[in-house]
Amino acid sequence: MPRIPAIPNFRIKNMQIGLFSVGLEEYWHQFEGLHNRLLQYHQYIRQRLEEIHGGVLDLGLVDTADKAFEAGKKLRTGDADIIFLYVPTYALSSTVLPVIRQHRAPVIILNLTPGEAIGYQSFNQLGDRVQMTGEWLAHCGACPVPEIANVFKRTGVRFHQVTGMLQEESCWNEIAAWVEAARVAHTMNNNRLGAMGHYYSGMLDIYSDLTLQYKYFGGHIELLEVDELSALRREVTPQQADERIQEFQAAFDMQPDCDPAEIRKAAVTSVALDMLTAQYKLGSLAYYYKGTGIPENKDTISSIIVGNSLLTARGIPVAGEYEIKNAQAMKIMDSFGCGGSFTEYYAVDYKDDVVLMGHDGPGHIGIAEGKIKVKPLRVYHGKVGKGLSVEMSVKHGPVTLLSVVENDRNELFLLVAEGESVAGPILEIGNTNSRYRFSCGAKAFMERWNSHGPAHHCAAGTGHIYHKLEKLAHILQMEIIKVC
């Protein structure tokens, strides 16, 4: 990936994982070694979690009501984003509930046995029934899970389960996916989304209730004026513009018909965008402005695409046409590390059974197939404009499409499709442009996707990540629908 100019890194507070195990204090004096054995299992889980994510708030093994209340206080002050409850042996639900009853984070019950089976022959040869019972208790973590689940259901505690063996890698892959989904939810909850300009009159599908965005994602939405960006452009020095032009040359394949004057305008706007991003500590941006009436603003908005592509590559995704819902989708995809490029239907190739999708405006350098081309344009999708635009395809291979959809019940939900970005001819018109193939076929994909009423934009990212998006939806308490 080409070198991309750095901008200030606004670090948010790290996500915190809560962890505790449960047991029954009455057992420890009866069954020698059981307590230490369960502590070793707990320590193994902590070490594995720390390998996935460093911030683990370890509450230890909770085996009495008093310890449960104490652990609950620590958990609340620790502000955990997700809680892992390891159940290594029988425990009372009355010991579990006080720990998490007043916490809003989802709970993942780890129903993980120490091995694939009890050694029946050696177990039965122990002879001493006390020893046999102690050995059984070291393997009976599954026993209290129905009791705990019942109490969680009846008291409104959100929970999910990972079931299997302590060292089973498929279980740890699932745990890692839960941690990653919690991290993305944490990112969204702390994200600052800039909304610059206004909606494009006519596209009713992209309008959104901003308070509804807060309800599901949290974060902050900063309403910005294009005038602010225009004012910042005046502060850009010739040296800064020259340096940014060099960075353009390194990051993009600048086509020979690009007007040097337009390249300089784009460089000035790109530097000003960095200033705006720094001023408001933005983590994403949605924008649209007609650019009429004030020539300076027209120059600003017509020279914004290349700089926005650099922002998108730095983890600050930019959505055009003031598509706030899609800025959220792009931020989600980028936070999962798979890009999130602004896209919509272009055309259908029934001969090759692919859907052509892309958009004018920013592209994501990190998920491009080859080097992104920068071309001059005089029109954008029929809307009058000028300046430079980017032409790219998403890397060939598995892809996921994500749309944040607002329904007629004042709710948001996630709409997902998994497919493949495939090689083949594209429309070389200076826009992002990819060929997507779906397992259900182009016709079925479009009918299924459209039937759920999304806006016409979505975010395209590399890899198949529905299993992670599903966990994120559970954490955010959103419905999620997969069409293929």
C-alpha cells in the first residue's frame, strides 16, 4: 500500500473486557485441589483473552454472594464493554446475578470443558467417592448453564454462549470475533461523525433521523459548514500544497490529462481537510454541497474527492451525497479492518451474471485492486461538477456489502450480502467500479436486497465478515438480515 500522509491520532479510551469465573466456596474444603485447578483454567482464559485484547478487567473466581456484590461494583467502575463469564463447575445463579445485574454490557457465557471427555476408566478406578466427586466437579461446567440462562432471561440480562472445550481453537475464534465486535461497537460509541453541507434534494431514501443514529451507535455528530473548509484552504501554505502533491503522486496513478491547476486545488483542499479533521477530531465524514452561489465554496467542493480518498484510507471514511447512514456503515467496515468503500448499483451484466457497483467520489486505497487512478471529470453522475475523481476496483476475492437501513418503524437494522469481487471489464469513467458475483445470482441478489428497502448506497469491504457483523448487531441490539 502506498505511503499515506499522517494526521493526528485521536486515541479514544481503550475498550475494556470484563472476566470472571464462578464456583461454590463450599466445595473447596471438601475436594482437595479443585479450587487451584479451576483457578488454573481461569488463568488460561485470561491469558488467551489478553492475547486477543490487552484490556482485561479480571474479577477472579466468584464463589460467594459477598464476592459477587464486590465484583459487581468493580465491574461497574471498570466500564467493561463486554463481559465473559466462565463456568468451570457448578455455581449458584444467586452468586452470578449480582455481578452483572446492573451492567448494560452483553455477557458471553463460556461453557468450556477442560477436555473432550472424562477419562471414564481412570475415573472409576479412583475408588474414593470423594475424589471421584471432586474430579466430576472439575468437568461439570455445563451443569449450571441452564440455571444461569433461565435467570438471565427472566431478569433481562443479554447473553450469548460459546460452547465446547477449553483449548478448542474454533471456540477461541468465536471468542475473538466477539471481542472484535465489541471493539467496533466501542469505536462507534466514541466516534465523531462530521456532517458537512446538506442533503441532496430529490434522494429521499438517504434522509435519516440523526437522533436514531445516536440511539443505536452512540458517538457524536458534528454539523459542519462548507465555509469552514473554504476558510481553512486559505491557511494552506504553498509548501504544504507542494508536499501534498508529492504524496498524491506516491499514493495514486495520476493520469496525464489531469490539469496541474486542478491537482493543486485538490492538494490545498486535502491539507485543509486534515485541518478540519484535527479541529473536530473526526472519525468519519458525510458531505454534500451544491457549490453554487459562492465561487470559493464551489472550488472547495469540486476539489474534495482526492483528499477524501486519503482520509478514507487513514480510517476516516468519507461518504458523499450526505449519506450519513452509509458513513456509519463504512466506519463499521473500516473498524473491522476490511475497508468500506462507498458504492451503489451501476449496471447488470447478465452474460457474466455479475452486478457492476461503484460511485463517483472517494475510494478506499487500502482495498483497491492495483493503484487507484486519478482522472479529470466535468460531470458526476449527471450532476454538474468539475475537478478530479478516483477510479478503482475493490480487490478481487471475497467481499461483504453492508447497509445501515432505516425502516418504517423508526428503527435501524443491518443488511448484509457476501459475494466475490471478480476480474473483468469495468466502465472506465473515473469512478470506483467493481464487478460483484453472488452465490444466489445477480437477479436473486438484487430482488432480495431491494425487498428490504435499503437506501441506494452501501459499503463494500474485503472478506466475508457476516459472522462478525452478526455479533456486532447483537451488541448494538439491532436486527441483522443476510440476503446471500
